[in-house]
Amino acid sequence: MAGIRVEDIAKSILSGETDDKILSQLAQSRRQQKVFKLEIRFNPHEMQRAFLESPSRFRIVCAGRRGGKTMGCVADEVRFAWEHPKSRCFWVAPVYQQTMRAFRMMVDFLPPKVITRIERTDRRLWLVNEAMIEFRSATDYENLRGEGIDFLVIDEAAYVAREAWEASLRPALADRMGRAVIISTPRGRGWFYELWQRGAARNDLFMASFRFPTSANPYIPREEIEQARETLPADVFQQEFEACFLEESAGVFRGIDKCIKGEIEYPSPDGNYVIGLDLARTTDYTVAVVMETGRKHVVYMDRFTKCDWQTQIERVAALSRRYNNALILMDSTGVGDPILSEIDARGLEVEGYTFTNQSKRALIEGLVLAIEKGGITYPHMEALISELRVYEYEISTTSNAVHYSAPSGFNDDCVIALALATYQSDNTWVRERVKR
Ligand SMILES: Nc1ncnc2c1ncn2[C@@H]1O[C@H](COP(=O)(O)OP(=O)(O)O)[C@@H](O)[C@H]1O
Ligand SMILES: [Mg+2]
């Protein structure tokens, strides 16, 4: 095969030239295709095989964390693109970081000579057969509208907005009768659950559903799963590892909706307020949550990004003044005393909370309890509520430790600011009672 570039063969096939040389090249390229196929080293486990071999146009796969959903679909999309010259394939995930993981996996999967072009900024891959694979995050789902899609994967679909599917992606599959694999760990009973139900009921060429636990993946050590079973609350384990659709999504916080009450409130002259503050470091947001300490109601939340320290401090100081010189409790990990003293210098009361694994855990567990018991309330603040919903347990694979954090690509600034405000409200409350 020496001296023949696969790209040239592809071009000549497309230009419709049919002389003998081209035909022999074509035969050769066919042989090469076979070679390429063999080079994609992927041996699906039994449950992956079940959905990969299904001929259904829409396949809905609900599986435990690390069950092999992403890898299975990466292999599937590669296969489809390879077998369908000029096809337009999409990979959609809730956030940018997740699309990048699939992107890298795919580049690893494909023999280099199959890829003719990689557009890293637009996250597009072009194959020698002119098939294109494009990676998009669903954060801005208006951007997903567009021309026909032949093959679509939606990864972690339960974290993707219903509108992204219904208004953008589903219609884009219509004109070319595109196929879709929609995969996720379960999370409550949203559109992913509805679709999964429909697929399970139909189980035909149009749509079929699949479900398997993490333990179906033989590449995950048993001990890791057992450890998770022991350390996690039962419902979280059921949802995340056993792939059960629970009635209310299991997460760190339970009872989030019950705490949504009341409105944003202007400062009242005799109100006692505290502020929980999480300053932006590099890429995230600065969030200040103002809480009235008597009813423990969140009366206001300020959330902004892309400011220098000085501007951030000014803005928070102004907020504190507005709310009767509200005492500020801030996450002082890593930023240290200078920032504290700057706020202090403006005549405001400020205290720092340093995060260690343990102190963070205590802080979050305080908030878990407050929300579960309905001990705090907040108005319908979209950013805050969605952060609370996706907040996660993370089980270390090297130690038994359980950490709390936002899933990769999501923010937790609102959660931290709310936890700090709740903690400070408790303290202020105690102090006042002691005073009396
Ligand atoms: N068929 C397979 N062969 C080898 N490793 C696999 C296979 N399926 C999954 N894995 C490995 O299992 C882990 C979890 O797979 P992944 O696809 O990321 O799971 P999920 O998307 O369900 O969370 C990854 O490290 C992946 O490499
Ligand atoms: Mg995955």
C-alpha cells in the first residue's frame, strides 16, 4: 500500500473517475477500511453489546456511573461515521469538559490515518470518507439548531435541558432520518426518564431502551463498587450505581423544592442580615448570598464574574452596607488575610472560613440538614437551585474518603455561599440568644 494516500483515494472515489487505476485503488481502500476496523480495539462487555447491536433508530441507555456508556457510544459513533461517508455526526454533552473527554477518547480510538482534519477550537473531526463528527455542549442549546444530523449521541442526557432535545436536536434528526443513542445515569424523572419509559414499552425498530448497573462493567474493580455502597446514602447508591430511576432525584441535598419560598426582599430597617461569600478565583463566579438571620430566608443573591479583586470587594462591601452592615463570612482558603483586611478596612465585619476536607464537609452537612428540615428558605433562584440539584458526592478511588463537589464543568459557588450564610446565621442566632 506504500505510496498511496488514503485521502487521494477518497477524493477520486468522490470525483467519480472510474479508470482501472482508480478501481484498483478502490479495492485497496476497501481492504484498508477492513484494516482500520480491526485497528479499532474495542471489546464491548455484554451489556454494551446489547445496545450496540440493537438496530433501533432511537436507543435509550440508562446505566450506572462508569458502566461504560461513554466508551460504548464513542465506539458506536466512530463505527457509524466510518461506515457512512459524508455523514454528519454529533456528540452532545451537558458541559464543555464532558465533550472534551469524548473528543479525546475518539481521537484515541481512530487510527491517525483515518482522520484528515481536527478542528480543535470548533471541536470537529473529519474522516477520510468526509464524515464529520462534531462535539457540542448543551449549555447553550440554541446553538444546537441547524442542519440535519445523521447520528447523534447525547451523553448524560438527564443533565441536558428538555428544550435542547425537543426544540433543537430531535428536529435536526428528522430530515435525514438520523439515528440517536441517548445515554445517562438516571436523575429523577425528567425527559430522559420519559423517553426511556417509551423505549422500554415499544422495544421495536423505532425505539428501544436498555438499563444496566455499574457492576455490569467488568473493567471496574468490585471493591470500588462495594466501597461506594458502604459510604453513600442508600438512595444515592441506587441511583448512581444501580441505575434506578428514583421518584425524587437522589443527591446530596434532599428537599430542595420545599425550601423554595418567598421573594427577594429589600433591607428592612431592623433586619439582621449575614452574607455568605465565595470569591471568584480564576474561572468561576463570585457569589454573595444575603440571609436574614431570624427566618433564615435568603433575601438576595449577587452573582457576577470577570472582575478583579478590588471590584469584587467594592461590590460586596456595598451589598453589606445596604443590608444594615451585614456580617460577611467568606471562604478564605488560599486568598488569605489581605482580602479580609481590605474588607475590614472598609469598616465592615468580616470573618474567614478556611476549607479543609473536614471543615468543608462540616459546612456542607450543616446545609444538608438545614435543607432537609426546611430550616432555611430561598426564592426561586435558578442558578442556586440548579447548583443544589447537581451537587455531588465524590468517592475517592484511592481512599475511603467521601468528598463533596460540583460535577466537573458545573459550578458550586452558590452552594458554598449559601452554606456559609446558613452557618453564619446559626452562629449569629446563638450569639444573640447568649447576649439576652
Ligand atoms: N468495553 C470496554 N473495554 C475496556 N474498558 C472499558 C470498556 N467499557 C468501559 N471501559 C472503561 O470503564 C470506565 C468507565 O467507562 P465510561 O464509558 O467512562 O463509563 P460511563 O460513561 O458509563 O460513566 C472507563 O475507564 C473505560 O475506559
Ligand atoms: Mg460517561
